[in-house]
Amino acid sequence: MKRLISTFALAAGLAVWAAAAVAGPVSNDDILKDATSTGDVLSYGLGPQGQRFSPLAKLTPETVAKLVPAWSFSFGGEKQRGQEAQPLVHDGVMYVTGSYSRLFAVDARTGQKKWQYDHRLPEGIMPCCDVVNRGAAIHGNKVYFTTLDARLVALDKDTGKVVWNKKLADYQAGYSNTAAPLVVEGKVITGNSGGEFGIVGMVEARDAETGELVWQRPMVEGHMGTLNGKESTMTGKLNASWPGDLWKTGGGATWLGGTYDPETRTLFFGTGNPAPWNSHLRPGDNLYTSSTVALNPDTGEIKWHYQTTPHDGWDFDGVNEFVSFDLKKDGQTIKAGAKADRNGFFYVIDRTNGKLLNAAPFVSKITWAKEIDLKTGRPVYIDDNRPADPSGAEKGKPVFAAPAFLGAKNWMPMAYSPQTELFYVPANEWGMDIWNEPITYKKGAAYLGAGFTIKPLYNDYIGALRAMDPKTGKIVWEYKNPAPLWGGVLTTAGNLVFTGTPEGFLKAFDAKTGKEVWKFQTGSGVVGCPITWEMDGEQYVAVASGWGGAVPLWGGDVAKLVKDINQGGSLWVFKLPKA
Amino acid sequence: MVILARMKLASRRQFLATLGVTTLGAAALAAGPARARPLDEVVQRNRLRVAVYRDFHPFSYREGGALKGIDVDLANTIAERLGVRPDVFEHTAGETVSDDLRVAVWRGSLFGGEPADIMMHIPHSKDFALRNPEAVLFAPYQRELFALVRDPERVPFADPADLPEEPVGVEIDSVPDFYLLGLDGGRLRRHVVHFPDPRAAVEALARGELAAVLAPRSQIEAALGELRARFPVAAVRLPGLMASSWDIGMAARENARDLAYAAGDVVTAMAEDGSLEALFRRHGVTYAPIPVD
């Protein structure tokens, strides 16, 4: 069907093509093949495994100098805040989300807008960070995205008309949603976010056609899951790693969404930090917070979990993406996965059973743990560096902790190249002073909070794009960036790595050496995720530009570094013209 | 402009002194003529926009669709005495009150909507004012403190440190929550029961599910109502914690001092003529005035 339409388009010319453009539906097979198909980008992560690798090789360190802008598209309005999205491309149409829960469909050849959906946001939303969105999903004739008022919206991909619109959670209780949904075998899978007063992490699957709930899996032990409207099984074992009734409000939000491995038919979702923030009040591992949890996509049953920060007391979260890859070591191929955690360690895990294979630091300073014990899979804590108990004797003693709570790596996804067999990790080198405030206030009442100041570790850079060898845990090369890195990474078979910087550049590096080989100033900070695809025999690259996200809100000293960056809101598309 | 004409220099000083930011205030007064005059704007528009917390019994809450409560009544009275129409709206609490000030008072919401001229129920302390220079804090109208309400048959003494190992209710993620979870190395940890707000905890106490509830006194009193005869309420100190009591006032934008003085004068007058106490009493809450130094 797809081929027929494009043949027709070539024969009849572009104008006719545009008029007759009824793009074909996206099948489950199309999504599963997304990592190898070069003419489209159908999933967040360029394939459900999330490797962000494209087999395209026309662009190379040699030819990239000829990469030029093809068009630019403004998200418009006054709503120019952080643009963290990864665009999708299907049948010559680009689908990209913007800040404030907006979704745009744009002609991928011309940059002409086809339609725009502005989600009507109610008053009284309190997102924790910025009003970002990380991207859409596509399946059948629908595009899906989640909104700041915690809804999942399905739109007709050709007209932008709402097909259905489902409530995921109550925005009045502080819930929100910013992650790209995942479509697996006809189900839309989403996480949850926000609701700091008593949230429990949740993964939910809905029928992609109707939006009806299929299963729910809470991420904190003691809670019941559901399947087809009935209770299924309990997550973990009640009170096994939580005291009292704290599990009821235990945290573990799945705010960054998940990835899927078709080979093992497994979903991987990362979970946020436990509540309350004072770890001394909740002795135990607090499962399954700050973990990666592997799930059966049919039922939502948990296959295994790996907890990166047991008994998290630093707000590290464990939400970072788990990227499936084949680890070739000692003549063997192991079905592995990797995760660069907020806590500063890069983990390589057997994705069939959750067993730790290797863990190594990907930042220069980690104060909370000496190492990860490869035998037990658990961190070797440095107890003196755990933030103090505010109700204990030592009040207000500041602890210097690295990484800072914004993480050695935050939300921005890394990339893996099966060609170089390296991961490309967008890292940040910062720490924080953290202390117990004798008194703070919440909702008009006295409260015991923690105070913190984020501090760069070095004078000349915070951001560091690092090539990690998963076999050895060694850093092969690094690129240092003055401002913190906050955008996703893309790698290609042409031996290139792309990422954006808050200083406004989209940059390309030699994937083997880390040599910077190309850059383009987009006019505002780049915190989006670049993509590449092929159209009419030419290789294209696209990235959203628009400064924002959590850094300018919480940066401490770091905020000074980025205060002069102008806001923006646009999509930049580049191509390598035919010779 | 009757109010302005009636405003006494003495009362201005009193408010500034309460805050302990006399020099800041003087600087703002000196810079006054060059700035916008928020009080003039309020009078011109004939509308005082006031932020109150959403779902915050007994201060601001919905009952049968109508917005009610101590803070709502006080906001309405201020508007009435300023001779303008009240425009009270609900604000969803953020992670800290500083977030609330940013969103509801000085910067505004990222989603648009007009910020408040005045926000109710803002903690009133010098430290907190210094940490939030974008807002002016004024007119403290209630001293808040923690109280223990107990089933006297299960808990003989009103001493939180001496609570028996029986279910005790708290509002989730609050000072009483942290205090009891941490007490004596976690002696009561298995017995702390978490509720979305103090009212829900008091309801569970009334049903016999709890032995006691530790929460702000005004919220306990209002939730108890007639049940006060059965369940004694006592103000308590939480030993080892700095935060056993705090004062509640209002906030406006830093450049809105003239509005703050005018609204503050209304509150002073209400405290003097007894109408503030009567207002609290109507809602079943003990009025605890801020002691004058």
C-alpha cells in the first residue's frame, strides 16, 4: 500500500500527491521494524528497543559538512518553553509535539503545516518542572500523545481530529504526563507522573483502537494489579521492604515511560524515588522504587526487577531508559540491556533475567556509593554521605552529594551503535550541598524540607557526551560542553553521533573518535531528540529547538550559566542534497 | 480612596516592624511614586483578586459547589471593606509555599490566568520573607500550632512522645507524619496511618479506627465539630522540632505594599472589634491571635 502511493506520487507529481495524500495505516510489524526501516521513524527511540541507531550511511564524518537546512517550522504562539520532543515521520508527514501539550503534523518535504492540535489545558495544573512533552506514538490511523493534565489523546493522523481522549489520572491531585507513549501489539502503554502527595508508580496498557484499559501494574509492593477489569496479582509482597502503611503512598512514578524488546517480548519501565523524601523514616529497600521493572506486555505481570538505588535517599530516581542490545563478549552473544542511571553508574544487565553483568561510573565523582558489588548486584554505600535525618540529633549538617539530584544523566535518552558497539551517554558533572532546613512551609503549614544548592564540579564544563564501552565499562571518548546537556542522542551507521546543546547547537561527532565534525546554530537551546530518515533518495536530520526543562528552574549556580539563553520553539530539518 | 485617607502612619510601622524588614519597606516607600499603584488598580477595576488553597478545610473548601471557609470569609470581608468586589479563586498547592507564591502571586501560572492581588494563608516569618523577596508578607491573622486529639479511653495523656502502640492518624507528608515515623527510633512506625488531610483522619478517629490524630489544631477542631465533647484536643509541642507553631498571614507582590497596608488595616480593625474572633468561632476554630512583643 505504502509503495503504491509513493509510486503514484512520483508519477503524478508533488502537487497531486499532496492533494491525494491519504497515508497508509501503521501496522504492528512496521513498528517492530522501525529500527531497520530507513524511510520512517515510527517510535520514540527509533525502534521499540530505544537504541536511537539508524542504518543510514550517506551522512558520514566526511559528507556531513554538506548537511544544510531544508526547512524550519515555528511552533508559534507565545508558548515558547522547553521543546524536548522526538519527532516521528510516516509517509512524508512529520508528527512532533510541542510545549503545552500541542501536536503538529507537518509535510516532511516542505515544512508546510497539515494540522495542529492544541490540547485545552484546565487551570490549576501544577507541573513540577516545565510544560514539556517528549513525543507521540503512531499506530493504525492514529497518533497518540499524553498531556500535562494527565490524559491520553488519540488523533486521526490524517486530519488531527480527536478519536478518543482518556483520563490517565487526576490533574487536580497533581498528576501530569509528559512522556511519549509506547505502542506494543495493539496496546498503548503509558507510565504516570506528578502527584507528589501519595503517588504510586503505575504502568497501564490500553487498547490502541478504543482506549479501553487492558491492564494496570502498580510499581510498589502491596498494591494489586488489574487485568481486563479484574484484580490480577499483587505487586511483590506486602510490607516486605516497607514499614507500616508507607507502601500505600510509596512513590516510584514511571514518569519517563518505557521501552520494549520484541525478542524477549518484554517491557522495561524505570521507576522514580520512594516517598517520603527522608530515607531514615522508611528503612528497607522500598521496592520497586528507583528500579528497572521488566513486564509481560500481555498481562502486566512482573518478570524481574533490578533496583539501581535501593533505599534511595538522594532523589536519584531510577526512571532512565533501559536499552536492549546484543552484548558480544568472549565469543558469546548475550541478550543484554543497559541503563545510565541518575545515580552515576552505567549498568549492563541480562535482559532475560535481570542479573547484573557489569556496572561502572560514567561520571567522575560519585559520593553515595563506592561501587556496585557485581556479585550481589547491590551498591556499596558510603554511609556518611547519606543526607541526615532531620528528626535525629544532627540537624542541618550539610552533605555534599554527587551526582546532584538532577542526575548524572536526567531524562535525555542515550544511543547505542551496534556498529561501534558503544553507548553514547549525555552526562552532567555536578553535585549538590544538601541539608535539612530547620523549617520550611507547605500548603500554609510548617514542614521539614531539605535545602540544596547545585554546584558544577568543574570550571570549564558541566555537560559531557561520553562513549561508553558496555563490555569494559570504560569511557572511550568524551566531548565536554560548558552548559549541562539536556537533549537526546542519535547515532548512525555513517559513523556519526548527533546531539544538541543548550547553547543552541545541533552537533555531529565522529562515532569512533568523538571529533566534532559539524554544528548548526538553531537560535535557541536544543533539548530535543534528533532523528534521521531517508526521503526521495536523500538523508534528512531533524531536531526541535527551544530552551527549557528543569535546569533553568532548579539550577542554583548552574542557572547563572544558562540565564542568557533565549526561549524558542521551532523544528529544524536538514538534508544532505543529492550530489 | 477613603481607606488611604484613613490610613495611619502608625499602622504602617506596625506591619513593617512585625515583619522585621523596616529598611526594605522604607526603600519601597521611597521608590513608591515611580511604581504602579496596585491599590489604585484594584479600586479602579472594582475587583480584589484573592488566592486561597484548594481543598483546605476549614479555611477554603467546596461545599455543595460553593467556596467556603475562614480564608474565604476573611477575603470577602477585606474586599467589602475596601469597597470592591471580591474575586476569590482556588490555587492547587505546590511542593512548597515558595512555589505557591511564584505561581499565584508574583510570576503567575505558566498556563496563563491572572495572578492574585492577595494570597491568603501564607506563613508569616522573617526568615521566610527573606527567602521570598518577590513577595511582601503582611497581616498575620492566626497563630497555628499542632494538637493531639485522642480517644481518652485508649490514650490517657496528651503527650505525643508518650503515645501507646496503637493506630495514630496523620496527614501524609506533614510534620506530624515525620515526627511520629521518626519517634524513638521508629517505635510507632508500624502504627502511623496516613490520610490525605486531617479531616479524613479525624473521621477515622470518630469511627473508632484510630486512638489519636496529630495535626494542626484548627483543622482538628473544625473536623470534630460536635464530637469535641468525646475527644479531647490539646495543643502540643513536638520535642526536638523547631516547627511546633507558626503564624499565618497574607502575601502580595513586592510592589503592592499600598494594597498590603490597606488590607492589613482591615485585618487590624477586625482583630480590634472582635469580628475576626467571631469569624473563626463561626467555623468552629479557636482564634489564636499573634502575641504583641
